[in-house]
Amino acid sequence: MMKSTAIANSNIALIKYWGKRDQNLFLPQNSSISMTLDGLNTTTTVEFDSKYKEDEVVINGKRAEGKVKDKITRHIDIIRKKAGITERAKIVTQNNFPTAAGLASSASGFAALTLASSRAAGLDLNEKELSILSRMGSGSACRSVVGGFVKWVKGREKDGSDSYAIQLAPPDWWDIRMIVLVIESGEKKIKSRAGMQKTVETCPYYRCWLDTIENDIEEVEKGIKERDIELVGQAAERNALKMHALMFTTIPPIIYWKPETIKAIEEVFKMREEGIKAYFTMDAGPNVKILCTSNESEKVRKVFESREYIKQVIVCPPGEGVREVNEHLF
Ligand code: PMV
């Protein structure tokens, strides 16, 4: 049988996905927009062979068992069914950044897994098909299939056939940076999957999120088209705060913020007062990500590198979508 290796970049949402309308197919309540990040990536090698008695999963050098392994095996089952094969697989995957720290490792992970496993199974899927399949591993993964500035269109169909990611602009369209400030690199306690479901079920403001999201999306789309950092930054920052307001008012509350999170945000506000066009966003974790132009990114990087409460500063330009590579991990 065949072996294939794929590399996928992570992505950070400018307009967030928070809430599903279908738990099994991973269909979102709202559309979202992201930037694919060069530099935060996952490489995955998959081999199907009758010599494997069961699926074997190795993540960052460690044998995966339990829930993590089950999630991956379930995804591989979808690919096996589609390709009409029954062989078990060996899957080796390597992230170049901390796993499950709000740095969207599941996004790059499932995008790489989908491409590598589908190619290893002999399938030749197009971008839309890869995006739909990646979505079924982790919603945000459907956006990592595509490079540059990306929209996950929520779709209307019950079967999810119109819920996938499309490119709004290629990586070289706009020279901006997403600067990731690592505040905590440990695994988060509440996974986004469980958290967003609780929000949909219990948050009294969820209706308001849905009522205002299309406006946020329009602003960010317009801002990307016009390369307007203020328009995109302001809309993205507001949208991230709105998502965290939903989390705070979910029962029980979901609070990812740490004292260092607030410190970093205050520094971003201070930079803006000084004329630097920097805007923040946050995901399901305490880390803060800063959007700014490439010209101003050095200044921002230097400030945060000198702060002892920030563990790591990672500067990411817009990156490519998922692709196959020749070098295998085993
Ligand atoms: O698809 P998941 O389970 O990685 O959820 C992603 C949720 C957020 O990162 C908070 C928002 C987003 O759109 O990426």
C-alpha cells in the first residue's frame, strides 16, 4: 500500500466559529474568517498496510491512546470507507508548536491528516472535498486546507455538502503578521468542542452573537479586500471579545483568561495610543494573538520579548494551504 506525508499550517480566526448546528457533521452556526499562519504547522505521515494489526498513532514522539487515538481512528475510518479499503494504518504526526494551547493544533492536525490519509488510501480529492472531510475531524481544520485569507462558509444543507472553506485572498495578497504570545503552553481544561456546545445550550446572549455576526464578517471581508488593517483589526478584536463574553455567560462559565492575558491586552491598547496599529484576538485559551502590519511587527515583537510574563513570541506571516511533501516521518 501507499504512504503519504502532508504538511498543514495552523490558522487563527479573525471572525470566530463558536457553536455547531450539527454535532456529528461539525456544521457551524455561523460562517467564520481566518488567516492561515506560516510557521505553525503539523506534518503527518500515514501508511495503510496489512502488516498493521491495528491503527497505530504517534503524536510528537509519543504513542497516542484513549480519546485522542479514537478521534484519529474515527477520522481514518471515514477515509477508509470512502476509498473502499480495510487495511489498518500507522500515523505519525509532529507539531512544531505546543499542542492544545489555543494554538489550533487540531486545525493543522486534521488538515494534514486528511490529505496524507486520503492520498495514502489512493484518493485524489480536490480542495473542497478535503475541506469538508477535515471539518469532520475539527471544525476549524476545514480552514487550514486553504492558504492565505480564508472564509468557512457555514452552508445550509443538512448533509454539510456546502459547508467548507474558500480562499478570500492568497497569502501574498497582504503583508501582515499574526504575532502569537504564548502565556501558557499546557493543555487547556475545557476543549472547544464541549465549551461551544454548552454556550449554544445555555448562553442567553447567543442569539445576539448570531444576529451580529454577518455584519462582523462583512467588515473583515471588506478590510481584507482593501488591505485596511484598522478595519480588520477593530472588527476582529470586537468579535473575539464578543466570543469571550459568550463564554463568560455560559453555564457553567468558561473562563480562559489569566492575569497575563489582561496584561498583554493592556499593552496592545497602550501601543495603539502610541500610534501602532496593533489589534488582539484570542481563542479557547489564555494566549493572546496580535494582528499588525509587517512594518510594525518588529516593534511589537521586541516589546513582548522583553516581558518576563510572556513565554514565547511567534511571528507568523500569511501561509499556504495544506500540501503533500516527499519526506516521510517514518
Ligand atoms: O474547531 P475547533 O474545535 O478547533 O474550534 C475552534 C474554536 C476557536 O478557535 C475558539 C474559534 C475559531 O474559529 O478558530
